[in-house]
Amino acid sequence: MASPLDPASLNLKVGFEIHQQLATKSKLFCNCSCEEAKEYDSSFVRKLRPTQSELGAYDPAAMFESSKMHIVKYQAALGSSCLVEADEEPPHDVSREALEIALIFSLALHSKVMDEIHVMRKIVIDGSNTTGFQRTILVASGGYLDIAGKRVGVQSICLEEDAAKLIGEEKGVRKFGLDRLGVPLVEIALEPVTGRPSEIMQVALTLGRLLRASKRVARGLGSIRQDINISVQEGAVVEVKGVQQLDQLVKVIEHEMQRQYGLIVIAQKLKEKNVDIKKVGDRIEDVTDILGNKASSRIVKKILEGGGRIIAIKVPGFAGMIGFEPYNDIRLGRELGKLVKFYDIDGVFHSDELPNYGITEEEVAAVKQRLQMSDNDAFVILGGPNDKVKFASDAIIRRLKAAVDGVPAETRAATPDGKTVFLRPRPGVARMYPETDILPIAITDSMLVSLVDKAPRQWDEIVDSLAKKYHLNRKLASQIFDSDYLNVFEEIASESKIEPTFIAAKLTEDLTSLQRQGWDISVLTNKDIKDVFKELNNGSIPKEAVVLLFEVLIKANSRPKCDNCKIGKMRPELARVTDQIRAYKCDNCGKRDLVTVVNEQVNISEAIQAVGASSISDEELSKGLDTIITNNMAIIKEKGMNALNTLMGRAMAEYRGKANGQKVNAMLKDKMNKMANK
């Protein structure tokens, strides 16, 4: 019998939506550059509100975002944004270059292209678009992708504008950069597939390779994002947004499979207890006086000092169930804690975990008495600003009522460690309506015929071509193609005398090794990489110094641990806000902050000096090795030529990054042979 978490027994289904930035000269609806802004020179403030659809309905996702009541501050830069992004000017005509690329992908995926395409508006009021909606175009539907002998269906292919870039959030104000808003994206939605997470990953890998094979898409971190629709046991579909890396993808699927099955187990137990969800939240009491009387809890003190209040929500029949944990870290209490964080509320407790956190047994008893609870009931305590407590309590009650159904249909965000957190409810049909500022575009047969020959080559064919052109083995050729460094590899290989195999190995295997050691390799720019190989090509540094210099340049752009979660590290996020200020984000809890930069940038000369990586002459190396031999004569007399490994280790400790290891080994061996022959 299959184990409970076997994907087949759970009927795991995963559908992909791939969002890939296109390598176009301009944005989708204006002529601004798609390049990232180095700094922002102006800003303005907006507050977005939900609007009714043409049928008079409100989208649930939009209503949720509006309940958080954020003010939005937009940062702009000349050249990377204009009045279109500021929503002060109507959109221009659709970029023909972007449309052509979307049509090429449609042909490559055997999809049915629309006879006439229409621009639509998709309501988005989280601040990521100044207009309160995202423009999107359905280009084609249907089609398929062949993967290892299996055919995966294509649902739709859309052309849309990318969202603004979140660069910070504090005190109810979200800050976005407009340089990314409007960059063309192709969105490809696939039919759900089944199998093990590692097998399902091949679907995303194959589609990503097809897109990159066209050489018409952007590369680098953030240029491709995968939204995943996941369900188990025919349950509700959960959308997970923001998966950027394939190793993260497998972890997200595994985590979400376990989380959803855990929620199903919880739902089964609630049904066994005959819980009446209609009574959940029918009694809500203000308990500020009870918990604030002595206020021994640090969190409670903080809430009261901020002028907030504390309420208790009665949850009939839930005793022991809010803290019940069918799998590690899978419990309703955790779901509630992550939910209220979106209302900027940290103070949430439940009866299954109390007394604790400075809340005493006497206070728990007093809360139970005020709520008139029985032994079979539970409660949730919520504290924070008065206006936010109301929204958060309504969300908690809805979530608890949904617990009896198992998995709620919702949108979640992927975390760097491969888990997921609540983001917002799933959007409804009320979020889409026609764009009135742009005319429909007819797609003619002659237009499609002219694009047939531009369809991307097969991945195997491209890898074989790379291997042949640069004398790489097939494994290394596939690694450099799949990496974010193909373009910079080809630039360096064509402009230098360095062996392409060495360049490719450093940009794939060695950088991957640094990443596994905990380094954030995404902060290493193409310019940094080219500067290092330029020094190597000029003979200024030995080969051994390349990785050392990568480490120094990465460290120069890394940050210490997050002061919020104390676990994650603050990583720089794209463009600076000004010359001195840059946006950073915690890779664990997601907290964003603006950090003042002090001497952050390290140039290649400073990096070489920091590691002492400049090459030494053969004469200087020979003298240094003579000294090492003299200082280790006792070991040489004892072991003879077997002492070579010991001497080599001590020599490389002294000359790592300064001299070629093969040269050091050859010189040591030669010196020891001469000693032995005397």
C-alpha cells in the first residue's frame, strides 16, 4: 500500500504558469528602456481602491488588498519610465517586437493563434501597478509540449506587462520602482500534470529551455518566474507565486503537498468532532482589561503601548485542533499567524498554546469565563490597532470556518527555503474587463507564415552546437546553457584567449559551489565576471584566483543577518533608490528595508589587493618554495618523496591565488628530485 504522502496516492496535480521577460528594446506600451534603473530621480504617492466589474461585482483578491489600506509611493527614473507608467498618459500601441516573440512561441508550441487579439485589464491593487490593473493579451490557446515521450497540453499563451518592483515597506507605505513596470512578459499556462516533484520539475525545465533557445528572452534572477497551481485528492487548487529556481520548485511542491494533506487530516478530525462552523466567531469579546491588568507579556505590552486593543474570538468545538500538528509545522495556528501578518499584526495567540508567552493561567481562565466556553471549545486572542483588528478578526473567522473543508483555495507566496505563506484569496472572474484605450489587432495568415522559420531550435541541437563551437563536453555545454551566464560566457570566450572549458566551469560548477556554501551569487554582476576574466586574460592573476575574487566581489554586496527574524540575510534588491540608499530584502522572512550604503562597491583592483591575487614571478616563487623546503626538512628526511603532499598543502596556503597549482607542484617535485639525487 502506498504511503500517505506518495504523490500518486494523493493524486497530486501541478499546473504551471511561466512568466518570462522578453528581451525587447522597449516596454510593451511605451518606448522606455527595459533596463533596470541605477537610481531614481522622482517620486509620487497614490492610494488604490477596488472598483466594480462590468457586472457590478468586486473581486475578492482586490477587496483583500484594499483591507490592508496601504499608501503607495512610486520611484521613477528618466529613460526607464514615463507618463504611461505614471498613469498620466494613455498607453501607446502594443510593441510589435514583443507581439512577434509571443507569436513565435505560440507557433513553437503548436497553439491556435487568435484571429484578433484584444488588450484586457486585470484588476491588481496591491500597488504593483499605478493604474490599479495589469494589461494582458490572450494571444493563443491550446497546443502542446513534448517532454520525454509525454505530451503536456498548453492552456493559453498571453502577452502582458510586468509589475512594478517592490523596493520597501514601512509604516503602512509601500515603495515601488517603476523601471520594471511595463516590461513585456510572455505568460504560458500548461495543463496540470501528475508525477513525483522531481519528474514534474522537468516540465518547467523543458519549457524554460525552449524559451531560452529562442535567444529572445531576458536572463538573470527575476527574469523568469513560475506560478504553480497545486492540488491533492481532488481538493481546492492553491496557486503559489514567485518560484524562481528549479531546486526551489521541487521543495515548494513537496511542502505544499504535505501542507495540503495535513489540512485534509485536520478537516477529517473536525468532522469527527461534529464541529458547527456556523457558531465560529459568534462571540467576540474585548479582553484588553484582562490581559492589560498586569501585562506580563512582552507582545501584549507592545500592543497596549501602541494604543491598540485585544479581543478574544470563541471557536466552539475546536479544543486541541488549532494546535494539532499532523506533520511538522503544519497546523491551523501557524496558518492564522501568517494570515494576520498581512494586516501588520503580530499579536495572535490561541488556547492550545496558552498559558505561554507571558500570558498566565489565571488570564487564560478569565478569558474562557468571559467567552462562556466549555471544555470542548477553543479561543483565539488577537491584538493590534483598532482599525486593523476588525479586518484581521474577520479573516481569522473565515479561515477557521474553511478549516472543516480542508484546503482553502488561495494564493500563496514561495519562500526562499521552499515553503509557502498566505498571500491573498484566489481572484474571481470579476477581475477582468476590456482595455478601452487600445484597438484590437488583427493577426493575419501572412504574418504567421513570415514567423514560422524563426521558431527556436531544439534544446539538444543548441547544446550540441555549443559543445562543438567551444570544445565543451555535453554536460558542461548543457550547464552553461541552463545557467544565467550563457551570454557573458560567449562574450568572454570570443574576446579572450582563455579556454572556454575553464570559463564555463567557473560560471557553472564553481559558482554553484559558492551558492551551496551560502553565498548569494545573484549579486555578482556580468561586469564583475568580465573584469575578473579580463585580468586573467592579461596575465595579471593566476587561474586559482578567479573563485577567490568572485567570493570577495559577492561579499562586498552581501549583508548581515536580518534584525527581524534573526535567521535570514538581507540581500540587495536591484537598483539603488539613491546613490547612498539601496533596498534590501530578507531571504527568510521577506522583510524589506532601505539601507544606507557605505563603501559597498569594490572594484577589481581592490578585490585583487584584498586576496593578494596578483601573480608572482617564477624567481620569487622558486625562492619561496626553497624556504618552505628548508623549514620542513625533518618531514622530508622522514618521508622522502612522500612528503610532497604535505609541502604542497603548505605551499598553496601561502601562494593560493598567486601561483598556478600545477606550476607549484612541478617546481616542488623538481626541487625534491634534485635533493634526492645529490
